[in-house]
Amino acid sequence: MKTFDTIIIGAGAAGLMAAAQLTMRKKSVLILDMGDAPARKVAISGGGNCNFTNLRADYTHYFGKNQRFVISALNQFSPKDMLDWVKKHNIKYIEKEPGRYFCKNGANEIINALLQDAKGATIKYNTNVIGVDKDGDKFIIKTNSGDFASGSVIVATGGVSYPHLGVSDIGQQIAKKFGHKIEPIRPALCAIKTNEFNTELAGISLPVEITVDKNKIADDLLFTHFGIGGPAVYRATLLNSKEMTINFAPDIDVFELLKSVKQKNGKKSVAGVITTILPNKLAHFLCNDARNIADLRDSELKQIANTINHFEINDGIAIGFQSAEVMMGGISTDKISSKTMESKLCPGLFFAGEVIDITGDLGGFNLQWAFASGFVAGKNT
Ligand SMILES: Cc1cc2nc3c(=O)[nH]c(=O)nc-3n(C[C@H](O)[C@H](O)[C@H](O)COP(=O)(O)OP(=O)(O)OC[C@H]3O[C@@H](n4cnc5c(N)ncnc54)[C@H](O)[C@@H]3O)c2cc1C
């Protein structure tokens, strides 16, 4: 059996970035991937244009049992380093929002650059890793097409969302085998199923503010056939609560507005007033009262205003791994060195990327984490 210095499990964002750091130091590297192409999630990321980093990426934009775990990796390979890497590879990019970067000509440019940097590594596709054993100071990687040996292993197998791409929980199984704890997994950055709305609203999009516990998320919401989606809702799923409040008119105190219209123009219908601040169908869904505003008591106006400024949802369920951008939870950071990504329980075993219990906010934070943790694992292996 040929022995490699390092075997990387997963040719995704983290695995390829790690490989580049190793081949740069002339290490022999084998990358094993169950898919038939590299970085398949990068290829579909950012709607095909890969939101590859965000200059605001610090620990406050990450979730997991220990969000501060990301600090060292983000210092060692910062969003600015990622942007410099993109520039070095002559990849054209656009800044869609301040600090939030996408590829201009498609995510494939990032994948090609990753492959170019990792060209010293051997990549074996359609190779499903089914386990890892330790034999003395060697690791034996078991796959559907035979065993491979190495002095060290980087587990960069990602999350289990988008299962139709071909994903697995082998990273968690390997970690468990070597004594690591697994934090419960769940889908996030996805739409929410709720029975609070009707399908006629599907397609309407508007800026809202969602409150989950004490956290406020200001972004766009999109009504779907089964509930709600859009960036505000995606971000709300990171907070894992069935309950949330939506403010459909975040810049307007609707009670004050209704009271003032009642004083100045009492013959207007309440519903008519609401259509001046919300899309027609939504306005009528939230308030179908055709009475003149002058005929309503202030307490009734308050109730209507509350429906718009504080719409409560109590049955919100993340739609599932099928269409979630990320997996929350995964390998506990407890027994992993944040400075090197090496297991504290098994020397030579490293982890990188989404497989670890670290999840970023929407906006390029997840790929930044995958690249940074892959960089650190590769540098220290
Ligand atoms: C639709 C979508 C859009 C997204 N858009 C963005 C975005 O714009 N910006 C952003 O920051 N993040 C985005 N993300 C999240 C981001 O793509 C991931 O967080 C990131 O790719 C994780 O990188 P990774 O290297 O840890 O895992 P992955 O990129 O998922 O790579 C893991 C690799 O491991 C391989 N593997 C798994 N199991 C096995 C096994 N048993 N044997 C062999 N190989 C195995 C897989 O085939 C895969 O190639 C998006 C995700 C999705 C699904």
C-alpha cells in the first residue's frame, strides 16, 4: 500500500485549500472525494457566483457551542487574505454589499484556482471513504475502492445539507471513533414552513425585521408556497426557534400612522391605508377591514398595527437539509486545537470546514470559515 504524507478526505473548499498548503511544502498528498467533481457546493454557492468572503467576518458572525473558536483561523487567513488570493488568481469579483464579495464570472473560477494551487496533489473522485483506522503511527483510510495509508489525515467532509449532491456524515463518524463529541446537527440558512400565511402571497418579497428572542434581523423576506424564505428568514433559522416576530413595515409605526390618518382623513378605509405601505395582496391578507378609519376605536387600530409591526409566528420549522445551505452542529470544537485544527485526542488527525460545529451567517462567512480552517489545517499538518 502506497503511503502518503497526508490524506485529505473531501475535495471541497476546505480540503482543496488545505492541499495547497501541503503541496507548497512538497508533501505527498492524496485527496479522496465521493463525488465526480471538485468543490460541488462552491460551484452552486452564491447562486453560481460564489459569495467567497465577507470583510466583516469576525467571531460574532459565527454560531456553534464556541463561536470564539474561529478567531485564530480567521487571524491566520483573514477575509482580506482571501480577497488577495482572489486577486492573485486574476479572478474578477464584485462587491455586492459593503465587504461582501462574489465572483463576477462564476464560481468555477474559484474552483479552478483552488485546483491550480493544489495541482501537486493526487485527487481520486468517486471514492467513498467508509472509515479510518490507526495502525501504529499510520492512518489507514478505508474506501469503496480499497485502502490508503498516510501519516496524517485531514477530515474536510463538509455538512449533510443538499443530500442530492452526494454528502455523508463520515466526518462525524471518524471524529466519534477517535473520542470526539458530536453536537446535534440541524439544517440552517433555509426557508421556514409555517401555516400562518396562504399560498396567494407566494412570490411577494419585501424588506422586514425579524425578531427571534432578542436578536433582530433586518433583511428581505420572500413568501413561498409553503411559508417564508429569503435572506431574513434564512438568517433567522440560525437561531433555532419556532417562534419569531415579523415587522412588515420596519420603518413605520403603523399605529401612529393610522391615528394620524383617522384625524386628517377619517373617510379612508383602513385596508386602503395599509395598501399605501405594503404590497396589495399582503396588505389585504393582514387587514381586510373595509370600514372607514374614523369608525374604528384606537384599540382596534392598535390591533391592526400590531399585526403589521409584530406579526407572531409560533409554528416555524426549518424546511430541512434538502434545501438548507448549511448544517449546524457537527464535531465539537472542545478537543480540537483552534490554532492548528489538530485533534487533541489523536495526533495527526485534523479537521476543517463545515464538518466542525461552526456555522457562519449568510453572506460569505461559511466559505471564509472553510478556506481559513483548511488553510490552517494544511499549514500545520
Ligand atoms: C446552495 C448553497 C449555496 C451556498 N452559498 C454560499 C455562499 O455564497 N457563500 C458561503 O460562504 N457559503 C455558501 N454555502 C455554504 C458553503 O458552500 C459551505 O459551507 C462550504 O462549501 C463548506 O466547505 P467544506 O469544504 O467544509 O465542505 P464541502 O464544500 O461540502 O466539501 C466536502 C467534500 O467532502 C466530500 N465527502 C463527503 N463525504 C465523503 C466521503 N464519505 N468520502 C469521500 N468524500 C466525501 C464531498 O463530496 C465534498 O466534496 C452554500 C451552500 C449551499 C448548499
